[in-house]
Amino acid sequence: MHHFICIDSFKGCLSSSDAARAIRTGILSADPDATIDWSPVADGGEGTLEALSANGFRELTATTIDLAGRPIQVTYVQKGQTAVIEVATICGLYLKRPEEAALLLDTRGVGRLVRHVLGTNVSEMFLALGGTATTDGGLGFLFELGADLLTQTGQSIPWQTNPLLETKQIRLPKEIDGLHVLADVTATYAGKRGAAHVFGPQKGLTVQEIEQLDTRLGDIGKQLGIDRVPGAGAAGGLGGAAYALGASIDSGAAYILRVIDAEERIKRADYVWTGEGRIDRQTMMGKLPATVVAFANRSSVPCILLAGEVTERLEQASVCETIHDPDEETTLDPVITKKRLTRRAEQIVRRLMTR
């Protein structure tokens, strides 16, 4: 049997490459004659740079500021005149310190890095969104690229809290040619499927803060004409802010899968393996496992989906299982997680071989 492994990272635990290697070990334990193809992948969030670096993009470094305004050196990748920035390296959840209020973090550092990269020989710029700790509607990003953020009376905002809370009027700069967003979800800018409601809880926002931010997202979204755009809610509204500057919003998963020629590799496989740390309602909103399953279904190739936790099953997958047994707890321990991935992959292949 020929297997193609295309699994996302287990956030905070395993990289995409580590997860793929663990599954590979399990497959070969059950079937030493199996042939295996795999590639590190991502959906615009964590691991995007790793996936692109393995496929011809070179790494470059630059200095900007992080989500709390601290100087930070970050890596981005470039191939020809195309550059890709992984936004989480600037304002990712892992950069938020425990004592920092989620409400007060912003995306200025993303805009500052974009401004720097656009000053080089780049003609196309992709922003890989996902895994951010910010919910500022992308207004910090817009500010760094020349937008005027104004109070109700037309004064510049004081920047005392969150620019989204303080801004009542926006004057945008001219649109940026060649700007693209790689979104890992289809969330809208505001509303129950919007940036604050869907992602606010995991970022540490309170119920009151979520309602407060969603109200402002609704108002700003209408001003900019982005309130109903799918993907505008990615990265706390950064997707919508980029869209307002002329960016296209594309599936991050689909982009990465195109770069690695996944469609042809899936067609050659007897089984496709995918997954991530948690399968839930966000998975169905454009994340990598759902995209891989859709690709596999188009080619009539069975797809096996593995996760650390499954709260909503992806019915289109041939197999959708957690990697732990019922009497085992979920864990972020990488050693245990790798062992469980290997064990579950071996068990599944043994089942397949007895059919």
C-alpha cells in the first residue's frame, strides 16, 4: 500500500514533521512493505514557514515589534519576488505573557514588517494568518501602513487601550498591489461567527470584552465594507483589514497544498493521512484537515484523520479517531503524543490489512 501523510502540527506539542514521522513509523510497524510519501504542511497558521522552507523558499530575518510593542527579530520566507510572513511569529499566542491582558495586544508589528518587506524587491506578499493572540480588527496593522485612526471628533486616537475600541473613523491609505491573505478559517469580521466570538475565548478575552469588541468590529466592518467577507475574521480581524487594502483572501491550506503538489500526490496514494491537535467546529471553517479530506474525496482516496481530541467528527473522512484510548487523558507531552500517533497508525493499518 502507498500512503501520503499530510498532517498539520499539534499546536503547542508537535510540529507537522514530527507528527508525520510518528505516523510513518506506525505504518511501517504494521506493514514493512508500505511505501510512504509525506511533507510538512500548514494552513496559514503555525508551521507555514517550515512547510514553505521545505519547498524552495529561503529564510530571511527582519526586526519589528511584537504584540505588546517589544522589539523582536522574526523570520519570513521568499522565493523569487514572492514573500510570505507568518503572522503568528509576530503576534502569536505563544508570545503573550501570562500577566498581559489579551484586550491590549495589537498587530502594529505585522504592518511594520510588511512595510519593510515591501521596500525590498518583493512584488507579491502573502500574510499567513492563524494562531494569533490579538483582536484589534487589524487596526494596528493598518496604522503602520499609513491609515489614520480617528476619534469621533476627528482626532488621532490616544492608543491607551485597544485601537479597535478607540477608533470611530478610519482614513485608509492607497491599496497595496500584490497583497494576499492566507486564512486558516472562513470566519467573518463580526457576529457570532466573527473574530471576537469564535476566537476570543481561546485568547483569554472575557465574555464582556468579547461583546465589546464585537460591537466595534461590527461598526468598523460596515465602515470598511468588510463585515460579510469570509475570512475577514481571521487573526482577530487582520484578514479584513488586509482585504480593505486590496488583499485577496485565500485558503491557507489550499495554497500550501498547491505548493507541495498535494493533489497529484493524493491521486497516487491508496490512503491519505491528515489531522491536527483538535478537531472541532473551527476545523470545518477552512483548516487543513478539512481541506485535505476534500481533496482526497475528489480523487476517491480514503482519508484517515487523527487528532488529540475530537469534539466534532468530520464525517467525510473514512476514519476519524483520537490518538488516545478511552482510559487515557489528553496531553501536550510531545513524547507521549508521538507514541500515541505511532500506536494508532499501526492499529489502523493492521485493521486495513485484514479487510
